[in-house]
Amino acid sequence: MRKQQRTILGNLSLLCCAVALTATGCVPKSSGAPGSAAADASGIPVGGNLLKNATFENGATLPWTTSFTPPANGSFVVTDGAACVTINEGGSNNWDAQIRHREMVVQEGHTYNVTFKIWADKPTMVRPKVGMAGPPYREYWNQTVKVTTTPQEVRGGFVMQSADDPTVEFAFHMGGAMMRETPAPVTICIDDIYMNDPDFVPPKGEAKIEVSPVRVNQLGYLPGAKKVASVVNSNQQPLAWSLIREGKTVAEGKTEVFGKDADSGDHLHLVDFTSFKETGAGYTLKVGDDESPVFAIKNDIYSSLKKDALHYFYHNRSGIEIAMPYAVEEKWARPAGHLGDKSIPCAPDAGCKYKLDVSKGWYDAGDHGKYVVNGGISVWTVMNQYERFKLQGGVDAFGDGKLNIPEGGNKVPDILDEARWEMEFMLGMQVPAGQPHAGMAHHKMHDVAWTALGLAPHEAEKVMKRHLRPVSTAATLNLAATAAQAARVFKPFDAAFATRCLKAAETAWAAAKKEPTIFADPKDGSSGGGPYDDKIVDDDFYWAAAELFVTTKKGQYGTEVRKSKHFKNFQTLSGSFPTSMTWGDTAALGSLSLALVPGALAAGERKAMRDRVVAAADSYLAVIDQQGYRTPFAASGNEYPWGSNSFVINNAIILAYAYDFTKKDKYLEGVVHSLDYLLGRNAMGQSYVSGYGSNPLRHPHHRFWSEQVDGRFPPAAPGALSGGPNSGLQDPYVQAAGLKGCAPQKCFLDHIEAWSVNEITINWNAPLAWVTGWIDQNASKAKAK
Ligand code: CA
């Protein structure tokens, strides 16, 4: 708010005396001229303002955010009570440099009056518009405004002639031709911005969640396992705690002062109530006046999450109707998406002329792209879950008819049916014989440009074409590895499919050996799909050789495995972050298959491989000990990476394997700690999983589960894991939210626009399914003291 205080917002007396307006969709031409709107004494139109943060009094720009299309760039801050965007480079299109406000509905037949103040540090042009946030970008109102160094008031208005539009945005396009006569940089400020509708009824705000300083696993604890809570409290002395049920204290003790936790910046105490082993629900933990959310102590707390985490993949299938009863509730049902994926052309720069059937598969994340690199680790993890349970016991939990999918009753374990949906897409990405790069795999296929949120898959292909991006060595090896793995797990159920997979795998292996240095362009991520670029492929060669060796026992693959530097070095760092596997670090996947499945390595070699897995698990136990929130992950350089929660959950897989291989309780406890962190015992007091916990993930970045931007769409189905805290803060929403400078574990916001901290994706949900399946099986085996 600049200059004077205005209190038009929420003034009900003004709402009730709105007069009929005469604006009829015309565009008032001159800036600063009075519009046709009825106005109060100070000149502000009457009615409720659809725009939040009209006066920028709180110092943040949200929900106004920037959008810069490279090379356009700039910054956006509240300065002196106004929102000011500095454009260093304006790009070629007007919209390459813009600020915008979404999350509102413009209703048919309603009248909207727009006013705002605008000025700049040098003369320039801007084009404010109200219109669709995504294709076909229909505009309901726009104006071209000459901006000077003197603040001017701009007025306009329109009557909404189209159907209600919940995808609408108010945007100021400021780049391209708008800056034709403006030497960059230019700083443009707006303030006192209103889009008033006399009949506007503000939506009911979401109840704000009070986050208790007593952080617990919001699902609960296993009776026999470690039970640790972290408590934010600046006191330097131990404090009394009590465990309460039905108003009665059932256990009590003293906290342990942990002190300052580096990754969160919180001063913490630890409560260990492991010795309390009674089962039940409705427990809270009290420290001083602070009381935790309610939680349970039971062995079955993961029995539904393990299924929902796997069901994520059904919900995100491409090329099939998501139908009842498999959709679980009608709101998640939808027609089949992207049926056109049966015939997708090469992109003009992809070096090929054919079309491929790349139908089926899972949508990668919040977008509708499908990527072989990332599909690889995801489908591997799902098939590895099957294989681990088959060899270690308990596979029936995921058997035929157990997962509420259309393939129930086909005599194939449902978890393999789900994996096959992705595997068939992966196979489709292989270059046919006789074509250039035959046997290689295309790196990815996706939309030719980014689409907006609030878009169902079956509508998406009406507004956006898709294409194949070029081949890459990394994708080819992802295909070789997973197709080899599929060949052995499918063999008992479908010999023909197994044979097809093995042939594709060996063909891909040979092609990658022939062309070992074709890498995806790291810049191939600005238009319609993520880059997933990976120039280091020695790990992918090792992984593919390992899977081929485990499946075929052929000496040539054994030789490749044993000569790789990864054979005797089990990874525990990705860059400087503690983890064993990511989509770009795949050597551990090969080592885990070698350690798990008998018959390829000699017995002594396999034992040594298992010892390396256990040693990696020991390194994660050491990390847990240093962390106030007891997570098997640590910041590096005071930063958390993109998808930090996936590092936590993948490290839990290593801890689980260490327990499988040794049966030592400490590794099971490590798995428990990992889940405790993800389900609420963390610096945000947030359960990062949708549908689970008292403060669950609500608004992940997802085009279909986009209720937050468009009430016609459903909320997230339960069991989806957010990527979580990320110091990079790459998206404009978190930047505008003022998260800059956040402690690593606090760089998080549960908002659909916050894609750099709150996306969901197949390679993060696959380990969630794996680990929750594992802990549910082993829950009663915990013997902590
Ligand atoms: Ca089945």
C-alpha cells in the first residue's frame, strides 16, 4: 500500500449498495480516464475485489508472481508498499516478461471493474489482460498502457460474456514489443490494484493449520519400534513430557536437549517414549503447554498407505480410462488421456521421420510428459519391490486382485500389471530396426509447450501437440536395464512378453555400446518437458549390465559388471548429498539386483555386495544420529536439493535391505525414522503425503489434481509424496512467497504453483510404495528398547 490507507476490501455496506453498471465488454481506451464503473467517494469501484493483496501492505507479492521466458529475466519485490518488477531483459514476446495473479473465477454475466496504479523508472509500455491462463489463451479484457515515471491510475472493465472461467489470470505483459523503446533494465511498479465485481462472494478460506512445536509421526508409531518426537523449544534444560490418552497420563519422562539443528535452524528437544508399548489410538504427547497432534500406536498404521502409494500409478496412467471402482471415488475418474500417443512423430530436430506407438506409461509428474530416464528408476523400483517380496517372502500382499486395478483376476500379480503399463511405454520408445540409431531409445516424449494447471489428460491433447525428443545413451541404458529386469520377473507369467523384453534389452545394450556418448541437451527443458539430462553414463552401463547378467547369466555381462568401478563401490553420495540412488545415479540399482537375486554372482561375491549395502545403511544411521529431526538425510553447503524427500525415502530402501540381509533391529529403526520424518516429524510439522496425517499434503503441483486452482478438478488422491524442501526455490511462487534465505528443511510451501518444492512424481512415489510395503510387513518385528 502506497501513500494512503484504503479499506475498501470486505466493506459489506458497499457491496449491498452496488448500482447497475454499464460497462459491456468495451475497452476503455485512455489510461487514467474514469471508467464507467460506479465508485465510492475515493474513486475505487464498488464490489468485492477478486485480487488478493491489492495494496502489498504485508511486504510480499503473492499471489502475484513473475513469469520470465528465457532469455528474458528479472526480479520482483515489494518496494515502498508497491510491487515492483525489474526487467533486465525483455525477450521477444510481450509475455516473455510478465507478472500475474491466478486462483480466481470470472463468472458469466458478471461485471468487472479494473483499476490500478502504475509507474516506472523510465517510460515503457505494459499490456494488462484478464484471460485464460493456458491455451487457447482467450482474453476477456486487455489494454495497452503507456507507463511514465509519474504514477497514473488506469481504469477498465468488462462484462464476462463467456462461461465461468476458473482458470483465469490477471497478467501484465511487459516484455517484447512493450520494451521496444525502453532501454533495459526497467523497473515497473504497480499498486492499489482492484478487479471488482459487485456480486463477488469471496470463497471460504481454508482453515489454517496450527503446527504444534511437538513434532510426531502423524500416523503414529509401531508398538515395538523406536518412538521419538522432536520438540521445538528454546529451553536449555530437559523438560518434563507426558504421553496422554483419554485425558490420562500413560507415560512420562524428561526430554533430551538436542540443541540447535543445523538443517532446520530449530532448537530441539527429543522425546523418546520407546518403552511404552501399548497399542491404541488417540495418543498425544505433551511438553510444557505444547501438545502434539493425535497419533496411534499400532502395527497396522501403514497398511492402507502401502496400497495408496502404489495406486498413485494407476491414477496417473496414460492411455486408459480411470474408471470406477478402480478410481476409488467418482471425483478421480476421468476419460482416457492422450490416446494420440499411439502415433507420435519425431520433433523436427530429433533426426528422424517416423512415428512411434508410445502409448500407455505413467505421466511423469505434474505434467503429462513421459520420460525414459526417470521412467527407468521408477519402474525398476516397482519391479524390485515385487522381486524383493518374492525372494524375501510376502509377495502375496501385492498379488493378483490385491490392488484394485483393471487387471485383477488375470493371474498376474497386480504389482507386475502396474509395472507393465510403464514397461510397454518404455519398449515403445526404442528406435525400430532399419532407422538411424536403431535400438537406441528416445530420451523422452512430451507436449511441444507447457500447458496450464487445471487440465485433464483427455483434454490436454486437444490443446497441445506432442513429439518425440532425440535418442540418448542414458535412455537406451535405462531401457536395457529395466527390460532385462522385466524379462526375468514376467517370465513365469507371460513368456512371450519376457522374450520381447529381453530382446529389446539386448538390442538396446548393443546400441548403447555402439553409441556411448549421445547425451540429452540440458537446455531441452524450456518447452513442454523437463530436460532429465545426464552426461555421466558409466553408472547406467553398469546398471544395465547388472540386470542383463542377473537375467541371462551370460559371461559377457558378468565381465562388464566386474570391470566397472561401481562393482565394488556402492554409492552413498549424489554430488555432495547423502543418497544411493536418484534418476541420474543408477549404479546402486544394479548392485541391489546383484545382491538380492541369487545365481549371477558367485556366493562370495554376492555376500560382499550385501556387505556393501549394509555399510551404506550404516552411513545413513550415522546421518540420523546427527539430525534433530532424525532423518537419514543431511544438507550440503546449507542447502537441500530438489526432491529432498526422495533422498530420504530412497535411503530408507537401503536401510530396509540392510535389515533383510542382517536382521539387525537398528536398520529397521532407521526405516522407521525415515517415515517419521516424512509423516510429520520435521521442521514444517508437515506430513508430506496426501491424505495421511493431521497436516497432510494438500496442494501438490499436478494438472489434474488441481482443485486449488479450479474447483471442477479433484484434490490429490491419497498416498502421493511431495518432493519437499528445496533450497533452489526455482519457481516464481516460492520466490514471491519470500522464502529466500530459508533454512534448508524449511524451504517448502504446500501450494500447487510451487512446483520446485511441491511437485509429485513417479520416481518419488515408487520408493514410498516400496518402503511402506516393507515396513507394513516388518512392523511387528521391531524390538527396540
Ligand atoms: Ca493381476
